[in-house]
Amino acid sequence: MKARKPRHGIILMVTGVIHSFIVGIPFFWEKWREFAHRFFFNITPHELKFDRPLIQNFRDIPAEAALWFFISGIALLLLGQIVHSIEIATGRVPRYLGWELLVFGLLFSWMIPISGFPVFLVPQSIFMIVRQMKLGNPTWQKQM
């Protein structure tokens, strides 16, 4: 069967850009302004004391949320680049990647139901699985 156009990596990259730049920065705009005033240095200062729970060492939970929201979008962007490269090189992505993303997406959809996990990651992983099943080959190798 003929390999199809690479799409999964592009979809993941677009999701990462949307997550970090279109949603993340505007949603946490006030925190990003504070980060800029500090020249993005030490934007989530911590006091490391071992006589209390670790979470109490964080002094600015909204700053942590803004940073991790942005970082997770960048991670999706990087994953999308890798997946796109695999798709270009082999014509497909490994089937297990779709299943792993589905498990990850379902787990975090359960934990954070009002989020991008059920809206973006779960449908993307299902699309990836269905498309790979149609291609009929779970391996990385191109068919000669």
C-alpha cells in the first residue's frame, strides 16, 4: 500500500503552537508580563527547605502553571517534529506511538477533564491508530 502524506507530526506541531502561543501566553498574560519585567530570569523562584512538603517551596503557583503550560506545548511541538521526520523517512509512524498517546491522553483526560487532552490529544491518537491500521504495517520500515 502506498504511504500517505505525513500528517500526524504536523497535527502535533500545530497543537503545540496553539497550546503555547495562541492559548498559553494570552491566558497567562499577566504572568508573562511579570516574567518579561524580570528579563525571564528566575521566573519561578523557590525556597528549598526540607522541613516542609516540596509543594510549599513554590511561592508562585500561577507562575508555575504559566511556565508548565508553555513548556508542555513546546514538548508537543518537538514531538511533532520527530513524528514528522519519521513520517517523511518511512511513510508512517510506529503503531505503538498512537496507542501510547491514547493511553496518556485518556489518563490525563480523566485527571483533567476540562483541558486539551480530551479535545486534542485523544482524537489525534485515535486518528493515528486508525490510519496506521489502514496502512497495515506496525513497523518503522518502508515497504519495498
